[in-house]
Amino acid sequence: MNNSVRNTARLLGAGLRALLVLTVVCGVLYPLVVTGVAQAAFHDKANGSEVRQDGKVVGSELLGQRYDKGTDAKGNPIPDLRYFQPRPSAGLGSNKTNGVNPQYDLQVSGATNQGATNTDLIAAVKERKKWVAETYGVPESEVPADAVTSSGSGLDPDISPAYAELQVTRVAKENHLDRAKVERLVKDATEGRVLGFMGEPRVNVLRLNMGVKELLGTS
């Protein structure tokens, strides 16, 4: 009986010691080391890939945001055509301050999960295509796919060079800017495929609109 009690006590003691050691190593030391390395070697990425303009955080280069000028009678956001517009997304909220960026309110992330044959999705794509064509003065056949469809995450910060170029004339007109200068912004902001072969060329909308604000002399 005494041996059984001693063995049980010894096992409990070993278990508690292991728990204590693992808690210190995995719950304290490891997070501190990982955090320290991340802050030292990847400071910007570790803090959310924040983008600053004139010393202020204006967003993250990894998260898309809307550019609106209020809402209509039905409560739908009205795009501010002075700025380049992102791709449509159920993951981007309204323009309310969230403590980091007053341009958007990060509420949800995710796609609509609607299939290609879904009648609601088809109707929405047709409506978006018509709006893009009329707004930017191009035939519907020239509207890029990313202008009328959302990304899987709902938070895509990039658009295709084709969609960015399609918006150049309207952005220049709305801001009374030389079209060539706005076109140059798009070319300068266009990034190629990752490592030269992965993904597609893309344009970060936030950085593109930061360039627009610089041309206007605002922040």
C-alpha cells in the first residue's frame, strides 16, 4: 500500500514538474523568442504590414479597403470615384474608424460561397459589369473579371493592372489631374509575378491611392 502511494506521488510529482517546465518553455520562452526574432528581423510584417503616409498609419498592404463617399437612400455605399476602387467584396465593411484605419471597418472575412450557376451571383455580376462599363466608359466586354467578382478571402488588397488602367481616365478627370501622371502611378505600382512565375501581375490599391493623394498634395 505504501509503495503504491509512493509511486502515485512520484508520478504526480513528475507530471507536475513536466507541466511546469513545458509551461515555461512553450508558454513563456518560446513566444518571447519568436516575438523577439520577428520584431528584430521582420518588424514591419510582424506588426501587420502597416502602411504609413505622413507619419500616420493608413492601412495594411495585406488588407483591402473601400473608398466611398457616404451611402445612398438604401444604405449602400457610394464609391468615391476620385480614388481607384478595389474589387467587390463581402469582406470589406463601411468607412468607420476601427482604431487603426478610418478608411474601412474590418468586420468579416470570406467569400459568398456562391457557385458559378447561382442565379444571385450571376445577377450581381451582370449588375456590377454594367456599372463598371457605364462608370468608366468602356464596353462590357472589356470589363476585367476582378472588377465584378470578389476574392476568396474577401480582403484582397490588389486589383489587376487591367482594372487599374481602366480606371485611370475617370480618376484623372475627377481630380483634375494629367492623365499621363495617373497612368504613370499605375505603372509604378504594378508588381509582377512572385519569383517571376507564381500568381499574376497585380496593383496594390492602397499604395495606388496614396500616390493619387500625393499628386493632389493631400494626406
